[in-house]
Amino acid sequence: MSDQNVEEMTFEEAMRALEEVVGKLERGDVPLNDSIALYERGAALKARCEAKLKEAEEKVAKITLNDAGQPSGTAPLDGQ
């Protein structure tokens, strides 16, 4: 298991790490204390993936179009 800080992971890194955690838990060959730590890390990784997806959705929603209907930039996110 990587020691990389979950909050610093990209979506792809967090997703790979989450898949790794799920695989280990599904095999069932991890001691109970390690399973608990894996579950907690998995929950943090899931939250990171959800946050990164929400960021991406908000960016897509803010794409602006020019008069020809082509993307021309992005509008600032609310509150930023």
C-alpha cells in the first residue's frame, strides 16, 4: 500500500489505489487490523475520487461557447 497522501493524488492515482485496496479486501487474506486500516484508506480514496469527479463536472458545466457554438474558454467557478 502506498504511503502517498490521498489529498495529493490525482483522480487516476486515487482510483488505482482504491482498486488495489478493494482487491486486497476481497481476497480476505489480510489480518483484521490491516483490514480496518485498508477500509479507512479506501473510504478516503473514494472521497478523493468523488471530489475530483465533482471538480471535473463543474469545469465542464462552466465551458463557454462562442457564437458559432464552439468552446471558447471557461467561465469562472462560483466563489472563485
